[in-house]
Amino acid sequence: MEQVPASGDTIAAIATAWGEAGVAIVRLSGLCAVELAKTVVRFKAGLGFPSPRFMRVASFVDKDECAIDEVLVAHFAAPKSYTGEDVVEIHTHGGSLVAQLCLEALIRGGARMAEPGEFTKRAFLNGRIDLSQAESVLGIIRSRSEEALRAATRTLSGELSAFAGDIREELLALQSALEVELDFPEEGTPYRSDGELLDSIATLRLSLEDLMDRCSAGLLLREGIRVALTGRPNVGKSSLLNALLKQARAIVTAIPGTTRDVIEEVITYRGIPIRLVDTAGLRKPSDEIEARGIDRTLAELRRADLCLWVLDGSAPLDDQDRAYIERLWDKDHIIVLNKLDLNSSDQFSAAEDDVRAMCPQGRPAIQSSVLSLSAKTGEGLDLLKDNIVSFASNSGALNAGLNVTARQLAEVRESLLALAEAETATKEKAGQDVTAGLLSRARECLERLLGLSYDDALLDAIFSHFCVGK
Ligand SMILES: Nc1nc2c(ncn2[C@@H]2O[C@H](COP(=O)(O)OP(=O)(O)OP(=O)(O)O)[C@@H](O)[C@H]2O)c(=O)[nH]1
Ligand SMILES: [Mg+2]
């Protein structure tokens, strides 16, 4: 076999999932990608390594030159490849063994096993994509619904970079104009009155809010909304979970205290993943196990985006129900009156009114609704799902959602906060230097979002979420 100089600079990994499949792909990237590939593949007589952007059939051979598999070799030359370096892909037959043998041979030849996400990291470091595009690659891999996938693709195609990039440039222009006025006051009176400055900041804030809405929508499309099914024992929480899933996932019995642990399942409705979390009924626990379950219920209640508080609508509300409902008014919730099949709909309407009447006047803007359904017959389930989705899509930006990570969303939020402070500072005449400083802070957040400024720790944090081979 040919020997090539060891090169830690050339990375290799299996890019396809482990397990039986039609093909498996071993990917190489770096200066020695072609040389390394040549050590493990043999082409038919008279044929050489494929030209860039071509594929060619070859034999994958072991160290004794025995053919192990018939493979396809693809070649993407630098700089027009995914990573911006020489990339070679060896497509073996599926199943894990051949690809594993091929990878091991390449490593023996001098390639280094790629870290998770290292191909995409190289694409970023070589200027092929910016950081927001790199993170959207992960979004594409993780998408569970078509809508989430579209949001990720929009981001990969550069929509987020263009949008956030434009806002960043406007922030920079405004900040520079203010700094010029500060540095050269003798040039004359400031051309920008406080009124004009406020108008410019307000316009930028609107754009940032729009960006924030689109990013929140994208995150929601990918991660879904977390909905906790909570309530007293025996009201039908697990029955509701099963009915929404259309499968008997959780154990249901007439014995109060059946569910002990948290059960989490995802359904997709109108393109939005809904994470349903069934919990143990709340009451004074009868044993240690139930007590642990109830601790978990309380933790889920805090964690959920939306709480479904389930009541047995066929029984009158008692003081304990009222006490629990009183405590719901701090959290977005839907109150569900279950077991509609057991009573007349008039009785349920009266019960709904009863619960609505408990809503204290003038509470902060939480979202709250009350509806009746039957987990047993399925009546009212679509209405419930519509309510959950309309709660989730409150921002109205779902169709334009941009795929972002929680990190990126936090940068947009931080930028918006700095801009709001700049607005206040200008109104309070705190001085142009203060406003300029806050505009600069808002801009820096967007630069971190776009990856115009980053450090190794940030890159490591981002790419460690990727799979090996991407
Ligand atoms: N008629 C009728 N019975 C229901 C309905 N939903 C649940 N039940 C019954 O109510 C009882 C309790 O149901 P579960 O789903 O186990 O109640 P749970 O709230 O999960 O109870 P815990 O796990 O003990 O907290 C069972 O006997 C169910 O068959 C419904 O819509 N109509
Ligand atoms: Mg249960």
C-alpha cells in the first residue's frame, strides 16, 4: 500500500448513521484527503482518481490489496467544497462494518478522527458559511416537522444573516455618526436632533422586534411547545395523553394515584411539535413513591410553556379545586373539563362559566382559556389542539420563522434590551456618549449572533452539539 505522510490536518469520519442501510459514506477533508483516499481504493486499469465534482467506481482494498467492497469515490476540490478544503467521500455498501474498516484504514494512513461537527466548523473557519448558517445545519438535522425544516433552510440560505446583518450595519452607522459628533464638536451643531435620533432608534427597534418574533417562531417550530398535563388524581390526565397520542401509552385505571412518574411524548399538529408531559395527580401523597412523583409534577409545572389543568367536569368543583385554580393565574394555562360524555353539555357550559368567573380581574397578560372535552369519546380534542397551537403561534411569525438556537435567540433578546436602554437614555438626555455605548452593545450582540466575533469556547460549545461526520 502507498504510504502518505501522517497529517493530523486531514480529518475523517463516517458521515452516515450507524446500522444497516443501502450505503454508508466515509468523508475526508483536508490537505491530504486525496492522497489518503488513494491508499485504500483502487480504480480499474487506466483510470485515475476522479476529477473534482465527479464520482468513480473503485475497489476498497485491505492492506494485502484484497478487495473488500466495491465503492464509489467522489471528489470535491478546495475551495469549492463543503469545508472549503479538499473533500473526498467514499461510498461503501451499507452496514457498519465496511465503512468502519475503511475509516480505520484511513486513520492508520494518517487521517485524524473528526470531532463532532468538525466538517461544519471548518466550513465556518474557511469562510464558506457564517456561524448562523452553521447552526442552521444542526437545525436541518434536528427538524421534526416540515415547517421547522423550512425555517432551517431559510436560515441556511442566509435569510437570518442578511436580516441581522442589515440591522447591525444600521446600528454601526448610527453609532459612528454619534461618535463623529462627539469627537469633532467644533464641526458645528449636531445635525441629529434628539427627536431624529429617537426616530432612528425606534425604527431599528421595530426591525429587531421583527427579527426576535421570527427567531422565536423558528425555535418553537423546532423545539416545540412543552405542555404539562396536571390536575388532581383520577381526572383523566393519562387518558387525555393517550387520546392525543392515539395510543395507549400511559397506564389508566380507576384507582387514584395511578401515574407515578413523568411520561413525555411528542405529537405534531399544524406543523408545530407539541411535547405532552403526563404527570402524577396532585394530592397529599400516600407513600414515598407518590411523594417523589408529585415533586416531579411540581417541577414540570414550573418548566412547561403551557399548563393543561385537567378537572373532572362531571363532578362539582370543591374547595380544593378552587384552591388549585387560584394558583394557576400566574402561568399560561388551559383549564380542561374532562369526561364531557358523562353529563349534558348544558351542565358543562355552566361549569365552564363557573371556572371563568374565578379569573381575577386585571391580572397580568397571561393566556388562559377553559374548554370541555371527553378523553373517552374524543369530543373536543381538536378544539384543545387548536387552542394549544394558537397559544404557541401568538407571535404570528410562524410562516417566516428562522431557525435559531437558544444561544442566538438570547443574543437577539440582549440586543433588543440594549436598544431599549439606548432609547430611554436618549429620552432622559443622558448624553450622546451613553447612547453610542448602548448602540455599540446592541451591535456586538448581533456580531456574536452572526459569528463576526467569537472565541474558541463559543465555537466548541456550538459544534459539540453536532454529530461526528457533519
Ligand atoms: N367517562 C369517562 N371516563 C374517563 C374519561 N377520562 C378518563 N376517564 C376515566 O377516569 C379514570 C382515571 O383516568 P386516568 O386517565 O387514569 O386519570 P389520571 O388523571 O391520569 O389519574 P392519576 O394518574 O391517578 O393522577 C379511569 O377510570 C378512566 O377510564 C372520560 O373522558 N370519560
Ligand atoms: Mg395518570
